[in-house]
Amino acid sequence: MNQPAPPARLLVSLLAASEAPRTQAVRRLAQDFGPLDYLSRPLAFDQTGYYAPEMGQPLTRRLASFRRLVPAHGLAQIKLVCQALEAGLAQEGRRRVNIDPGLLCADSLVLASGKRQGHRLALAEGLWAELTLWFHHGDYHPLPWTYPDYAGASMRRLLGGLRARYLWQLREDRPQGGTP
């Protein structure tokens, strides 16, 4: 018998060289997905120079998490919203912020991508999902393809805290049985 997937915590990574476009993106995302329940401080993003020619440097990442849980099957539509927002904030054809959504669940972190790789599964035309971290034996564990910053201990601790909030919310939001 098929069981529905529990709702997930929407987590969004925002890479930018300056705060202004990222702030605009966070405000717009809150309009689309509801109020934030967490916004990280800027985290150094220096593991790759991939985005620097387009977005400048130094780049930092902020993670945003939203109070309202989302259906696990909604990641493709969420990625499309993020791509449209990136395009809307671009200047002279260059993105000023890179917005990558993911779903934080009790047992994993799954990120959406517009880039195909052999370890990613198709979500929709041109959209892919990647199991980035697996939660097992009390900790997040990276996989061979996990981005180095997500594999790091500080990011995994941060995500562990968000996971604890998520699990608490699942318990609090669960309808209580019994009769009134």
C-alpha cells in the first residue's frame, strides 16, 4: 500500500556577492512560501570559482528555512519559482543571486538542480533531484557527490539543528487523536 510522504521543510541556499539582491530574493521567497523560521549568517563560499565570473566575489551563502512545510512532490515547481526569481533579479543577463531549493526531511536533504549528472534523478524537463545528505545514526552523512561545503561538519551541525526543529514541528502539527 502506498503511503504519502510526510511534508518537508523547504530549505533554500542563496549565493551572492552582495546582500541587496539576496535580501530581495528572501522577501520574494517569503511571499511565495510563507514566513521564514531561519536565516543563517553569511557563510563563506570559497570551495569553487564556478559562479565568480557571473556573480562576482567574494561569494557567501545564506540558508533560509520556511515555517510552512511543503509537499515532498513539489520540489520541481519550487525550483521553477527560484529560477524565475533569479532571472527577475539578474542585471545585464547576469545573475546576482543563485537560488537552490532543497527539501529537508527526517532522513535526508535533497537538493534541486538544473544540471544533469549521473547520480541525479529527473524531476521534470531540465530539472533534477540529488540526495545530498543522508541522516543515519544521529548525523548527516555526505555521499561521494555531496558538495564540499554541505559535507563539512559546520554545515551538517546547522542542518541537524534545522532537522530538530522540523521534527518538533511534525509532532506539534500532527492532529491529536480522540474525540473532543
